[in-house]
Amino acid sequence: MNSYRDTHSFESDSTGGTVSETPSAEPRVRALIIEDELDICYLLKGILRYKNVDADYVTSLGEADLVLRDSAPPVVFLDNHLSDGLGVHYIARVKKKFPDTKVIMLTAHDTQADRELAMREGVDLFIGKPFTRDVIGKALDTVNL
């Protein structure tokens, strides 16, 4: 799901044209986005790239199960209302299998009841939509990435 451009940096000449490519020097943190709205996936992936985080995305909990079968990235961004279930009920599954993975819930359904349920399920951070680049940056700082 990452493109070649996502994992390589490019040097530019004085006209702004690309002259050469070099692999990114520092190791990048990995993330998984579980979100059914592709525009949100693309937006979040772009924001994370500038924060030195390589993100993949899936659009359902079923796809997330396949990706998270054997290992998990340090952080998962999780929507709540997905086509095949509620993300809030998926938090405990991730935390049980990968206790060190940070789960950040992103949802437009930002009620106190939703926040409380997510906290009881083990979410590390809850962010209401819409969000900004600064909110995502602060979220990464909050979960120590």
C-alpha cells in the first residue's frame, strides 16, 4: 500500500526538478490506518509521512485482521463506524494480542459516551473528526512516537 515514493526521499536541483533519489536515512515508525473513507486515509497518510511515519491503510476490520495476523505496528489509527463493525469493539482485540501497540481512535461520532467506552476498551487516545495536522502531531507525541 506504500508507494515507492513513500519510502524514498528525493533531492531537487535549483529549478525544483528531481535529480536523484536517496533512501531515507533514519528508520521510520510504522502505522496502520483502519478507516473506511479513502480521503481520510490519504489525508492521514500524508500527514504521517511528514511526521516520519510510514502508514498503510485498510478499509475494514476484516482487512485489519489479515494485516495484524502476525505483527502490529507501534500505532494503529482506528475509525469507529466501519462497514463491518464498530472500531471501539476492536480495541481490546488489538490490545490483547499486541499490548505495546498504541491505538488512537478517530471518529466523527465524538460523544462523551463514545469516549468513555473507548477508554474502557483500552484506547490510548481519542480524536474527534475533523482533525488537523497539529492534532495528529500532538497525538504522536502523546503516545511517545
